[in-house]
Amino acid sequence: MPVDYDAISSAYASSRSANRGVVDELLAHVTLGTESKVLEVGCGTADHIAALIDACGCNGWGVEPSAGMRGHAPTIDRLQLVAGTAEAIPFAAGFFDFIFTVNVAHHMQDVAAYFREAKRVLKPDGTLCTVTESTEMIRNRNPLSHYWPATIEPELARYPTVETLLNAMQQAGFSDPASHNIGTPVAIADSNAYRQKAYSSLLLISDAEFETGLKQLESDLQSGPVAGNSEYVCIWGTV
């Protein structure tokens, strides 16, 4: 079932923000400055590209098909957003120094086409990073997979595996693709983001399954914050 991101854009914008661990990973592995041109594909509300601009003063662009999501992006200097998809990036060849995605690969219609497009619009020696979740990470999500186990199989069905992504990058011509896992513990203090279904996986299960999980989460929250995790696999490659 396709997710209507225009419909959930307000809930997403009010409850989601840039993941600090992801931002730190990007900044640690690629050198960016005020002359750098950086593109986030499937940028949503542009939290991560905005965080990079704030951290290093780079010039940032975001490609996002949802007008609703783009409408909730911050208005800041050095950031430009355009409508578009991963498979048809609306920029000239050799334009960017660095391209990245954060939890977007499972929304793509054709990951191989994306990697070919990314290679096309990257400069020689440009860098690509695909931030996603492995099969193990999806199974071990907390609170999502813990309170809503019915989300696991639909998510595994739509997420390309790490091996699939590495192979597609290599076939597109990226050099020495490699993966690196990152993760941090998190404390869930309230259920608002989950109640609003700001996580697309919650749109893939029945209302009964959703309500059962929400009831249990809110019951556990009465005793204090719930321990959770935030885990990603970062897949790197260079032109």
C-alpha cells in the first residue's frame, strides 16, 4: 500500500527531526565546506540537509516528491528544495559533491535507477551515502517492532536488503561500496508520534493491531520513559 506523505506531512513535521547519529556519521566520513554542493534525495521535511547546512555551511538541495512534506521544510539560506524522484533527479550531470538519503531506499520504485542517476549528477570523486535499515534492525526496532510486531513482515517486504543495495551500487559504477552500522539508545517519553502514525510502517497494519500496540505502549509509559533504539546501516561509495 503506497503511503500518502501529503496526508501525514503535518504529523511527520511535528514529531520527527534530524537523527543526530546520522548527521554525525555524514560529517565524519565526508569533508564539507562552504563551497560544497550537497543533495538529499527524498528529503521529506529537509531536517537532515538543514542540519548539515547548519553544521558546515554547505550549499544544500533537497529532492522530494511530496508537496506537503516540502511545505513543512525550514526556510533557511543555502537550502533549495525541488519536486522530483530518486529515479529522475532534476539536475545536470556532475553537479554535486555529495548525495545522501535517509530511510528512503524502501520508497524507491527502482533502486538501480537511483544509483545510476546519483552517479550521473555527482562530480568525479563525489561521494554517496545511503542510510537505511538492515533486516536485523527492522526485526529489532523498539518501540515499533516491539509494540507493533505486525509491521515487521510488511517492512521486510519493502526494504531492499543491504546486499541488494551494495550490489546495485557496484553495478552502477560506484567504487568500493561498504556498509557501516550506527546506533544509539533512545528514551520514548510520550506516544504522540505513534498515535499520529508519523511512522509509515504503522499505516501498513490493521486498525486493531495498531490500537493494541498503542494501548500497551501508553500503559508502559505510565511508569516512565520506554527504552528504545535508533539503528541504521550507512552504505558508502565514491564515483
